[in-house]
Amino acid sequence: MELQRPLKRWKGKHDEMTGADWRKSREARKRAQKELKEYIFLKKLEKQRAKQQETIKEEEEKKEPKGRLHTVSVALPGSVLDNAQSPELRAYLAGQIARACTVFCVDEIVVFDEQGEDAKTVEGEFRGIGKKGHANVQLARILQYLECPQYLRKFFFPKHQDLQFAGLLNPLDSPHHVRIDEDSEYREGVVVDRPSKPKKGSFVNCGLRKEVQIDRQLQAGLRVTVRLHKSEHSESKTLKGTVVAPHVPRTESGLYWGYTVRLASCISAVFAECPFEDGYDLTIGTSERGSNTDNTILPSFRHMLVVFGGLQGLEASVDADQNLEFTDPSALFHHYLNTCPDQGSRAIRTEEAILITLATLRPKIDKALKGADSS
């Protein structure tokens, strides 16, 4: 009987290696594993460093103030409305001024009387085209009406002849004109006449579906700025909020929160009755007789005022002001500028001058403020 040949065992690669080759292969494997571990370790370090840098960046962003500390004010005579030929055009002109100031985030509008008459309230009404003395009041009233959020106007603006055509004007659509379902940290509201429990705050209509209960008791009818609490549940009967100063949305969150309106009896009162403690630290007058704005570099500032003249320019306002002994309007300002040199029209209307000037000054303002931040 023939014996079956034994099957040959297959030899793998390692079986064909000599002892020296095996040791070399094992050392190479160890080196590769070591390099892989080092690579993984370095990758982990890179991720940790990147995470640390992101954390540091987030902390720095939290430390950096998000708010806007500087303010921009605009002053103009109410007599600009006398250049309109009808009540409708007077209202439209006021609307153009309000829109221009809102687009460029103006914080204060001062309406002064270039005739030097003592008018410091918005009492009175427009008595007809060509009759002087009430244009300042009408302009101020329309500016206030447009600045007020739509859901609050019925509380603060009863029917008035000066506002006959104000409802037809283009809305400002500024950040504080918040819609009913729009999320916003702040809202403007009016304190309502609703009883509350002892040691509980008043209720405020903030244009929401529910009233907001604030942290203090206030007189009904007051307009307030409310910071809404984020932790509130939508199913609760009332929302909670805290009353803050009107400037808080601007100074803490960097939001443009509308403008205030102030009446001045003359051009000198624009400066003398400044609401800021240290006054305006940068004042600019505008005139075709001023120096070319292209060559002007603005310094850093906290409160800037830009003044526009009426139909007869700033010269007429200075001449009519009994508090001023000089007649050169440039003496009133730090800069007296022509913001539209080589103009093609004989005269630039005030509503046009506001747009031109604020657009021209905007990059110069940004540069001045960035220089102040970096220094």
C-alpha cells in the first residue's frame, strides 16, 4: 500500500524571515506604533489649545463693551417747514427729516427758533401756511410722533391738527419699533392703570399679547423702557421685566433706540441747554461758506452736535440771537464745514443737507472713534 504524502504546511512571510529580519520588523513595528501614539497625542494637544483659544476669545468678547457710548445730535430751525407749500408737504418734509436722522442713528434732534422767540414746549398748533411761530412746534410734534412705537401712539398723541397727515408718512422702522411677535431684549411700554398686589410692580403695555409686570410701582401713563426677563414661560399669565434708563439699550447692547426731541428758543440755547453733563465736546456747523470737509479729520468725542441752518443759513440765526455779541457763525463751532463743495444747485435744502452731511461724516466718525478705542 502506497503511503500518502504528507501535506506541505504553508509558510507565511514571517516563517521565511531569518531571526535578524524578525527583530528588525518588530523594531520597525514598535517605532511605527510609537510615532502613531505621538501623532495622536499632538493632535489632542492641538485640539486642547484651539479650545483654550476659543474660550479666551469668548471671555474677551464678553469683557469688551457691546454698547455705544457716544451720541450724535442734530439741530435745525423749525422754519424749514415754512418752505413747504401745503400742510401735506409740511408733514412730508418733517417725515424726511425723521427718516434721515433715524437712518444715521441720530440720538437727539434739537429744533431751535432762528427768530429768537421763547418757545420751549410743544403747546400750540399750526395756524396756516405763511404764519410764523408754530413751525417749530409742529416739526417737534411730528418728530416725536414718528419716533414713538406705533402701539403706544394712541396713549401719548391725541388727535391734533399738527398730526393731520402724520399717519401717511413713511414709518421709521427703527429697532425699538418692535412687532408683536418679534423677540427683543428691550421694549418700550406705557404703564397701565391696573391694580397690583402689595410689594409688586406695575403692569406695562409693551405691545405684546400679555402685559409685563415690572419691578417697581410707577404712575399710570408713563412711558418706560423695559428689559424683559428671558426665563419667563409663554404660558404664564403675565411676563416679568425690569425698568431701565432709556439709554441702556444703546450703552449696554449697542442698539439704536430712537431719538429724543428738544425745543430751543434760539441757537445759543442749543448749546446752553445741552442735556449732557459736560456738554457737546465736538460741534460742527454746516454752510456753503465753510471749509471743505474732505480735508477735515475729526477728533474723538463723546457727544457730537451737527447744526444746520434754515432758508437764510446759520448767519440769520446768529444775527437774531440776542445772547451772542458776534455775527460770524463759525465762532460757535469746533468745525465749520461745507459738506457738499462744488454743488450744482444754488441752494441745498435742509432735509438734503442732513443726508449729505451725515453720510459724509460717517466714515470720519468711525475713524475718530476707532482711533480713540485703540489709544
